[in-house]
Amino acid sequence: MLPQLRLAWRMQRWEMSLLVGAALVLTVAALILPSTEGGGGDPRMIVLFLTLVGPILIGSVLGVGLVAAEVEHGTAQVAWSLARSRLRWLFIRAWPLSAVGVLVCLVLGAAAARLMDETSPSNIFMAAMRGPIVALHLLSALAVATLVGAVLRRVVPALLVAIAVNAGILILLSSAVQPWMEERATLIPVEERSVDPVIAVLEYETVSISSTGELTLTEPECDTQASCMAAMAELTHAVRVVPGSAYLPLLGFAAAASLIIVVAASAATVGVMTRFGPG
Amino acid sequence: MTWARLAFKLQPSSIGFATFVCLGLAAAAIWLTFDMRSVLKACGTPGEPKACNVIFAFQDTHMQTVMMTQLGIGIAMYGVPIVLGVPILAREIEQKTAMIAWPLAGSRLKWLAWRVVPVLAVALVLIGVMAFAAEQLAQAYFPHNDIGFDRHGSRGISMVTRSVLVLMAAVLLGAVIGRLLPALLIGIALAAGVSTGMDAALPHWVESAELTQSDSMFGGANPLNTGFEYRAPDGGPISDENVEALQQAVYEEHGDAADPALLPQEVFYGIAASRYPEVLLRESAAVGAASVLIGAFTAFVVRRRRPE
């Protein structure tokens, strides 16, 4: 195991350093931001945005480096001939990157979740920026980029296509769970927003609260500036959110989708490597 | 055309990608521009469209498509220079061809010029076309007003200068790091830094001033807003909490017909749209100088660096 880790470090030390470095910086930022004055404001959204796109970008770079770089540099001819099997060669090259990537992304995902819970940002992609889902994004991006690299066999085109495909997959999966999240969304007063973890904020509304505590969507009824101000003062600002309890089913969906993507992409990569050789 | 052919042979995928992306986005922007302008041809006739009379003429009909196109252009203006610039030196160093090319070239600077200038020219043409299309799109979206600072940095001259800056920085990055994939990844972070830095520097090219009603966004102009405050009816400063209380008190006492002079006044600070050319000139000069400096530093790195 250790020699394989050392080999991965020697082959892709720049990429691995960037992966660990970037994840470390983001993790520290996510941990520090809640304690800064005013919750951090814009830097908080930048950290969350990078937590969303970072694994896709870094996964694509690492994945493309596995096969496409070997073929482009001409080293695949020797490496694949010496390997016991191409599947084994691919596994030996891929697992250290995957392991390091998953490890740092798990830490980053946990830090991003804490940042969200403590500062209550608003974004419909929030679920995709927290917890183990961040690590799953990296894994599928890595597998897809490896396949794209094996097919295209040139680093730059493969990287561009891999980023586009991985971004497409992310958008597709996020869109697929959107109706499910809409169904589970509940309306809560804005003041209660930080009581329980929330994994997505869908809409802001104005509501009236009955004596039993029931929230009813209410538009302010007014026809003059003065009456509008008075009507708004009587209403409560509420937010339609997906509660934290929906995260586990979402994680299950993301894990299943990632597993399918990783298995299918890896099988296709080995198929391409076997069929077309290193030339 | 020999240089263009040589540039394409050395970087077919990068130039192919840049051409596809830039021309595709430019075509989309031009198509949208013509589409919006064709709507306005019916102005002045009976049953003229709503777009003829409102400031945000195409908010209801074209907003989504225009925003997506502008977003694409905003990403491409940084993505294309990175993809074109980073591989020029990084690939030569990584694949060890620099070991042969540099000694054979006689002068490394001449070799560098032969490699960079054609790519720079191709990038200028492609990004220039995209910048022109983005400028037309922005003007078509606000047909009744001076677009001022709206979409500054992702249209026209400012877009071209920023892209050239990123391209030169990408070439330097490739020369310093000498590995393609890490340089590309750092290039993405660098582009984000350039974009943020340029936006942060924008209010400082000329001094901000209090905007008149006609120069503010409520007058239909597109200034660069740098600050906002309320002023009490007597001209003194007033806090946000007191503003709400004062407004409520005035409306309760006088109703909707309250004299506006009794209400707190909104005061905007910023740079008026009429000063846009001045800001553009200063920014372009600074970015141009920075690009030349980066180019000079790249030449220095190439002269000093070992080819392996």
C-alpha cells in the first residue's frame, strides 16, 4: 500500500499537492468564517461555491492525468506491457488518488456543513455542498475524467471535455432531485431558520401565523404606501426550506448515482484501454 | 498565414476549442441582439410592444437567454486565454521538447516570440469578435439608455484587455510550473483572482462623487455605485432605523400625499455613466502595462530556465 501511495505521489505530486492544499485552505476558511463578524458575507458564498465546483475541477484534472497523460507522453506502452493486467494497473494508479481525495473532501464537506448550519446561507445547491456528497462528486468526476482521457488520449481536449461532462452530470443530478426536494420542503419563520439544520432554501415568503401556530401564505393587502408599510409590519417573513432530515435519503441517492457512474466509467475505461492499447 | 498554420499545428485542440467557444457565443449574442432590435422596429406603430416604453425593455421576454449568454461569455473570456496560454510553454517543458527546441533556436526570446505572438494574435481576433458581440448584446438589452458600467469587464475593450492579461499570465504560469495539468488548475484560480481584483480596483480609477438623480440608477442610468446613505430632511445624516420610523410617522400624519421634502432622501455615491470612457482608458492602460510586464517576466524566465 505504501509503495503505491509513494508512486502516486511521485507521478502526480503537483496535482495531489493542489488537491490537498486547496481542500485545506477551503476547510480552514469554512471553519473560520462563522466566527468572523457578520457571518462572513460574500466570502462564505465563495467558499461554498468552491466546495461545489472544486471537486469537479480537481477530480477532472486528476482523472485526465491517469490515462491520457500516460498515453500522450508515450509511457503507457512500457507501463501497460509490464503490468499484470490493465485493470490492475488502473486500480493501482487510481486508488491512492481516490483515497486521498475522499479523505480531504470528507473533512471539507463536514466543515462546509458546519459553515452552513452556523451562518444560514441561501442556495438551492446547498445539499450538494455539504457532508459526504462532496467526496462523492470528486469520485465520480475522477472516474469520468479517466474514461474521457482514455478515449481522447490528449490531455487538453480530454480535460475540457471531462469538465463539461462532469458539470453536466452535476446539473443533471441536481435537477433530478429538485422535485423530490420541493415535496419535502416546509415553511418556517425566518427567525427559526437557524434552529435545525437546513439543506436547501427554496423560496422566501410572507405569512400570517394563526393562534395554533399554523403558517398561511399571505400577500400584503394594501393600496397606499402607508398601508403597505403597516401591512408588511403585521406579517411574518418565512422561508421554504428542505429540512436536514432529507439529507440522508439524498446522500443515498448521490451514493447510488456515484457508484453507478464509477463502476460504469471504470469498466468502460478498462474496455477502451484493452481494445485500443497504448499506441 | 504560415504563423497561423504553425500555431494551429502545435495547438490544434486548444485553438479548435477557443474558436468553437468564441464564435459560438458570439453568434448567439449577435442573434439575440438582432432579435431584440427587431422587436423595437414596431415602435411608433399602433399596438407597439411594451419594450418601446420601459427601461428594462426585454426583462420579460429575453432576460433568461441574455443572462445565460452573458454568463457563458464571462466564463469564456477567462477560460479561452488559460487553455490557449498555459500549454505553450508547459507542454514543451513537460514533454522535454524544449531541450531540443531551445538550443536549436539560437535565441530563446525569438523562439518565445514565434510561439506566443501567433497564439496572441489568434486570441485577440477570437476574443475581439466575442467582445464586440457582447457589447452589442448589452446595448440591445438596454436600448433606451447609456449602458455605462453595466457588464463592464465582460464586453468591449475591457474584456479584451482582461483576457490578454490572463493569457500572458497563463503563459508565464506554464513557464514557471512546467507541468500542464497543475498549471491549468492554478490558471483557473488565477483567473478568478484577476476577475475579483479588477472588480475591486474598478471604483478606484477615478474619484467617486454624489450622484445626481438623473445620474443614479433611478434616473435610468447605469453608474458604478460605490455607496448609499439616507439623509434627513434637514440635510444631516440619519440611521436606517430612524429612516423607517420617520417614514412611518410622516405617512401616518400626512397620508400618501405627504410632501417628499419631509421624507428622508436617498443619496447615492459612485461614478456617473458619463465618466465611463475615462475609467475604461485608465483601466486599459494599467492592464496593458501589467500584460507587458508579465510578458517581460516570462521572457526572463525562459532565458534563465533549464529546459528539462
